[in-house]
Amino acid sequence: MAKLEEQVQVCKQYIQQLKQFYDLLTHAMEEPVVTPEMDEAFLKVKCDLGHYYEPLRATLGPGRSAGRGVVELITAAPSLSYLREEPPVIIAKLENDWHEIYIRLHKDLGQMQQALSV
């Protein structure tokens, strides 16, 4: 049971980081200009997502999505400044990819939480 609780915590933390990625992205696309501080915060979140990706996979183990697609997502978003210059279709694809990852992680989280309650 302790291992499953650890998996739930790791998954929740990763989902929070993924949410920060999305929040920073959408906020930057609404602003008239991307500041260096916005870019720095975004790059830190990207770095954290990359850094904790392998521990997430190792903790959740086989049979879980474990953030499949995260590496591609963070690679497709070099910086907010860069994305600001991209056509809207590129941003829409990035948001769509993010949503797919977010949903898969929540599915994994729900399955683990259900197993905890049994």
C-alpha cells in the first residue's frame, strides 16, 4: 500500500508541474509581449518536467502512461518567446498534445486512487 501511495504522490506532483507549463503557455499567448521573467519561469518548468520524467516512469512502472509524450511536448516548446512568433496552429497543436498527456496522467491517477480505496 505504501508503494501505491508513493505513486499517487509522484503522479500528483507531476500533474502540478504539467499544469504550470500550460498556465505559463496560455498566459504568455494572451500577453502583448513575453518578458524575460516569463521565459525564465517557463524554462524552469520545462527543465523540471524533463528532470522528473524518468523518476515518474520508474515509480509508476509498466502499464501506466507515465506522461507519454512529455519529452516531445517540451522539445516542441523551446521558449515562450519562440512560441509567440509561431502561427496559431502550432500553439493549438501544442495545447492539444498537452491535453492528451494531462488526461492520460489523470486516468493513471484515478486508477491508482481507486486501487487505494479498495
